[in-house]
Amino acid sequence: MRTAILASGRGSNLQALIEACKTGNLPITIVGVGSDQLGVEALKRAEEAGIPTRVFQVGDYPHRQAQEDDLLIWMRENKVELLLLAGYMRVLGSQFIRQANFPVMNIHPSLLPAFPGLHAQRQALDYGVKVSGCTVHIVDEGLDSGPIVLQEAVPVLSGDTEESLAQRILEVEHRLYPEAVRLMVLGKVKPTGRRVQILQQEGLG
Ligand code: GAR
């Protein structure tokens, strides 16, 4: 499945997806990595893996919609069948989502619907929850609000800082995201409204 990935920063989830492809665990072809930020580590990781990259800096466009129109043109040119957001720190607009004729997936560092948006780990610590985690979901027109594909809990420890919690969640993300994408491309993810059935895990969907 021809897959594009958007990332804004470090790109450790991108790296996990690249590694899963290399080991044969993830039957996708990453046809391009795009970023809204110039010179970020995610772009370097893609280049090292021989994946074409493109930068779509919002400041280079007259308005946000023009940036998203360009993203869509790039994806159509590359015959993209699946888009993965991997630390892409922008909300894709409704028009983009409506016009994308491929599924869009995202990973978020909390157990949604708790703590959507930015600084999810800080939000979890500030709220005082004892358990957080990460969520892979299908992207809809809202903020981190689409149907949930996989989730995994991570305990919040009493001495946790934003960084230590983020790091422990990240380790789970690196396993969960490739697994969710694998299920998706194998046709095992069956959304019905908000509820997503995972076909190979009978009884858990
Ligand atoms: C990850 O924790 C990801 O879940 C989060 O940003 C980090 C990116 O790390 N994404 C969001 O918060 C999206 N709302 P990475 O660049 O090393 O993959």
C-alpha cells in the first residue's frame, strides 16, 4: 500500500514505521515523507532510509488552505493510498479530510478522548490521572476525535515528569503504531460509526 507520512519533528514514530517495513512486518511502501518544518530530524531519518521528502512550510503559502491543497496534490501525484500522521503537529482541515480519497491515521500520546491536542502528557500530569497511554485512531474532521483503532495504557508514576512520562509512552507508541497500520492494510480494521472492530482479535473488537 502506497503510504505517505507527515511529521513535524523528531520522527521516532516515523523511524519505528521504517524499521517495521524493513523487517517485513509492515506491508506498506513509504512513497514520501512530508513536513511542515524545515530541517527536522524526521526529514533526515527519511533521507537516510532513501525515502523522498518534501517540505510544506505554512509561511510559504498565502493561507493554510493553500498548504493543504499542495499536500493533497503531492499525495495524488504519488498515488497515495494511506496517510500516516507521525507527530504532525497541525490539525488537517475539514476540506483536506473530505477530499482525501484514502484513510488517514494518527498516533496520539494519551488515552483518547482524554487529553486531545497539544501537550497531552502535561495535561495528564496536571489532571493527576494514574493511567495514561497512547491511541491510534482514524483521522476525522475534529481534533483527535476519530474512531479508535488501538489503545494501550501506560501507568503514571508518582515521580513522573512530562519528559519521563512521554518517554515511557513513546516506547509503547513505537510498537502500537506499526501494529495498527499492519491491521489496517491487511483489511482487519472495520469501522462502524465510532466503533472499530479488529477482525483477528475475536471478542475484543
Ligand atoms: C509522539 O509522542 C506523538 O504521539 C505525538 O508527538 C510525538 C512525536 O514524536 N503526537 C501528537 O501529540 C499529535 N497530537 P516523534 O516525532 O518522535 O514521533
